[in-house]
Amino acid sequence: MKKTFVLVAMFAVAGSSSVLAHGPSGHHGHGGGHQTSREGAAYGQPGNPQLPSRTIVVRMMEADGKMLFEPASIEVRKGEQIRFRLDNVGALDHEFLLGTSQEIEEHAEMMKAMPDMKHDDPNSKQVPAKASGDLLWHFTTAGQFDFACLIPGHREAGMSGKIIVK
């Protein structure tokens, strides 16, 4: 049985962050110490489009000068593959990045230094205003992990949340 959940993300203008290595072009890559390689990260690995997944719809929007993901907490089962359907219904570009608290914090600092950085990682997806995108992730480890919008100012405006893997 396939379940679909809706998350609402409300945005304002604030800063973002994450902790992935960047290549000389300012893009995240799949090397250079990057933690989402084929072996995976502390919180899992890129999903396999050939395998079944549960879809969680994440809606992003600006409201009342705030940026939020609703709910701010998502529960998944260890071993579950999730297709995050990212629907940006807002007027601003946004992103969805999965990581550990430390990765998110470290990457936030990088984003402050390089605010025009573009992401090219399996654990993140930038979504232009009025557009949609998908992120497929296989959660292989139990624990609590983070998600955030790392565009400068967005996380500070409240755009972050938790993923609990049981």
C-alpha cells in the first residue's frame, strides 16, 4: 500500500547551510569528501528508482514573513525508501537538503561564504519558484536526522525540520 503525506513549507528570506564538499565550479559534487557517495551517508543512501517507495509530498511557500516545513517532523522506518515530492508553490526558490545536524551546520557556513553555490548531490534538491522536483532516499540507519533549506536566510527564518528513522 502506497501512502502519501503532505508537508507544507513556508518561507521568508533568511540563510541556509549544509556540509557537503564543493568542486571548483561552486557545485556540490560526488567526490571530495562528500558524504552521500554510493556507499551512503550516516542517514542512508540515494534511492533506487527501480524499487518501490513511499511518497511524501513537501509543499514550500512563503507566509507571514516566515519559512517553515510542516510538519517539522517526519517519521520513516529503517530500510524504507522515500520519494520526497517537492512542490514549491512560493514566489522564491527553495531547497530541501537531508543531513546530520553537524553537516547542516557546516554547510550553512559554506553557504554564507558562497551564497550562489548550486547543489548537485543526491541528498539535496533546489526547486525554483512555482516548480516541482523529486528526491529519492533510502533510509538505512535508525536515528534522528535533519532537513533544511540552505539558501542564505531561509533556515534562519525557520525552514528546517527533523526526520526520525525508527
